[in-house]
Amino acid sequence: MSTVIYLHGFLSAPQSKKAQQTAAWLRQHHPDWNFVCPLLSPHTRIAQQTIVATLEKIEGKKFLIGSSLGGFWSTWALEQGLADKAVLINPAVKPYRRFRLSLGETFQHYYSNERYTINNDDLDALEACSLDNPTKLENYWVLLQKEDEILDYRFAEKYYQGCRLLVEEGGDHSFVDYDQHLPAIYQFFKDE
């Protein structure tokens, strides 16, 4: 049995548009595949524990789709041997660097309205999970859009050099027309 695990971005949730599109597409076209999207805490250690617990429970092939910070977590999980392949959507690269600029700042969760303040413990734990470079290059497909207003696509383009890359003109951080890529994403996973 194969399972697609969608890891959402910072302050997002399983209700996010891309997670819902992925679940709906799999239900319609490949109902024999499972879909899982855990709710990830903005707190680094809790998110990491959730990812490990989720992936360790799943039997069979495990394929990750990670968006933004979820792309960072997908890379970490794949490199830990917890999954087989990963598709990354505008992934965060070394996110602790960007978050350090917002240390002490309070954010509101997009779906629950909970408030979260970036703290040193979360940043230190995030840095501890960061990798110099990915090593399982053939197991990644990285989708980037140049007009991502949150993350500079060039960081990911350089970091994932040697991996399969798709760099599109235009777009934004949400990755415009993501759902149009789902058949190709499925094929990438299936060609294991």
C-alpha cells in the first residue's frame, strides 16, 4: 500500500487548499492510495515528534509532499530514512535564518486563530534539524515559482541542485495551479 503524506507550511493546517486538492485528486484518480495530512504545531520539537510518529505508523511506500516549511520537514524526514520520495513546493531552506529576523514576534494561525511567538528554543531546534545539503538527490522533485513573495526561489534552486527541478515563471508562494501538477507528482511517486 502506498501513502501520500502532505506536510503543510508554517501556521497552516490540513484544511489548506493544496492539502485538500491532493486528497480530492487521489480519492478520484487513485483511491487505492492512502492520504494523510497531520496537523503540525508551529513549535519545532512538537512538529518533529508529530512527523516521526505519523511516518512510523504507516506501512508500505511513503511519499511526502511538503509546502514551504513542510518542504523543509519533508527533506529532513527523507534524509532520516522515514520516507521514500518527496515533492517539495516552494520549500523553505534553512528556515531558522529567516525566523531569527522575527524572534519575539507574534503570529496568528491561519485556521485556528491561535497566537504563536517565535522563540529561541524553536529556532535552535529548527537549526539542529537543518542539513548542509540533501544527499538522496534522485528522490526529490522540487517545484518552484519565481514570484514567490515569501521565499526567494533561488535559495531552493541552489540548495536542491542535482535534484529534479521545475522552475516556473510568475506564480506566488501558494504555487499557482498546483493541482495541475498532481498527475505528474503521482507518476514521480509511482516510478519508484
